[in-house]
Amino acid sequence: MDSTTQKTKSWLALGDSYTIGEQVPLHESFPYQTLQLLRNAGLSFYAPEIVAKTGWTTDELNEQLNHAKFLTGYDMVTLLIGVNNQFRGRNWYEYKLEFMHLLHKAIGFASGRSENVYVLSIPDWGVTPFAKDRETERIAMEIDKYNEQCKLVTEELGCHYLDITGSQRVDGSNTAFLATDGLHPSGQEYAKWAKTLFEAITNKAIAINLPV
């Protein structure tokens, strides 16, 4: 593909510590590793505009979105949110309602094009060393319930749902896939998420026979 003929695409990345890439250099976060994959494939993207903060819940992200200024429309929006709702013991139904509200906003940021919105599933922090003295089975069950609702809402609104939790659970206790805090992912784990997102973006472009 001739990148000189492409319009450079904008990208809004919404989330929490997993979108920031807590404890790793910026270039090892999943948005920036995805950006590198896209550019290596000849696709023209600006660096993602990241609206995320460690510890944010759905309502806290929503509050930030109510006050921040954004472009009139983004070519792509990603959303990964909910782990802190679960961590604070919030009800899954509350999460579903707040997540749906956020996803409607994300679609709005994408100029109403739900097919340009990508939702990543919530990782299971219960498999990490940080959770060794916690009720890991309960955490897993609650994460599964959250993700079940996340997937239902995402598909109902016509967006892309990307399951990164299954693979993250496999490597979640492996120090190579963890940052130094024993909780957040390392760049090696984020690389898997980036590959999943990259493949979803490029597969969508191929399916409709258009540049990304």
C-alpha cells in the first residue's frame, strides 16, 4: 500500500493504567506498540491521544470526558475500562450501565462509526503475584461477569470486542510478562494485546477492501 496516498488517521485511547502502560516506558504500552505495528505495515497513524489514569473507574473516566476538549472526530477509538470498578467491589450491573454510557460517547468521538471503536476485555489481576493473598477465584468470577457484560454491550452497539483476558491469564503469573510491581503487565504482555488490536484493525480494512 502506498502510504503517501493515505490520510493520516487519528486515534483516541480511553482507559486506565492498562492504557497508560503503568510501570513501563511509553513505547512499550499497548497503544504505542500497536502504533508501531500499524506504521510498519505502511498505515499512516498519528500517535494516539490518550485519556487514561491509573485507578480510574468508569464514572471517573466519564467525568474526565465531560470536561476535556477533543477533536471533532477520530478515525479510531479504543476503550479498556472496568478493572478498578471490580477492585473496589462495585456491582456488575452498575458497571454495565456506566460502560454503555462510555461506549456511546466513544462512538460519538468516532463520528458515529461504531465499526471504528475497539473495546479490549478487562485483564484478570487475580492471576498476578500482587493477588497472592486475595480471593483469586472470586476475582476471576467477577472479572468474567464484567467481561460478559462488556462483550454484550460492545456487540449490541456494533463495536469490536477483543478478548485479551484468556491469554493474559496464561502468562499473568510469569515475571517476564509483569512489570516490577507484580501487578501491571510488562511490555511483553502488552505486545500480545497490540498484536490482537493490530490484527483486528487490519482485518476490518481487508474485509471492506479499504485502507484503514
